Amino acid sequence: MRKIIRQLSWFVAVGCAAAATHWLIAVLAVRFLGYAPLIANVIGWLVAFCVSFAGHYQFTFKHQRAPLAKAARRFFMVSALGFSVNEIAYAYLLRATTVRYDILLALILIAIAAMTFILGRFWAFRHKT
């Protein structure tokens, strides 16, 4: 039980750092570079992927000892799947609601986290001996 609590704690910490990175990069790209929110979201995700993978590989899923290249490929697929859901939902909700783009992005990033943990734990960082 302690192991899963420690793993969830690391997942939340790394996930918060990656989500904050994603959100901050996207918001700055809109505000200071004039990018459209959906383009800024792609840039934010790419930067946040690096933060997320490094943190999850070194801390959250370290005990699973997956080979680096294999884990990176798999986690990129997990992250890309999450981002695809993120971008589709974001595009739809930007048009369908009056919620500010930055608040909407924060809500979507939180919603994707559970899927990322499950796929990361049971597939991306899994290493069969």
C-alpha cells in the first residue's frame, strides 16, 4: 500500500509540474507571441512532455525499470493520445462555451491525468523480466 501511495504522490508532483509547464508555455505563447490557443497548446504539450517523461521515468515509475528508449516511445504514445483528447476537447469547448481559454485548458489538463497514470503504470513504464 505504501508503494502505491508513494507512486501516486510522485505522479501528482510530476504531473503538476508538467501541467503547470504546459499551461504556462501555452498562455505565454498566446499573450506574448500572439499564437492562437490551439497552436499554443501544441507548443505547451511538447515542452511539458519532456518534463513529464523525465519526472515519471526518474521518480514515479523508476521501480518498474523499463528500458529508457522503450519507455520513451511508449510514454510518447500515451502522451500523444492524451494530447489528442485534450486538443479535440479544447477545440470543441473553445467554440461551444464562453469559458476563458486559460481556465478551460487548466480543466482539460486535470481531466487527462487519470488516463495518463493508468497507461503509464500498466503499459508505458512496464518492464517484463
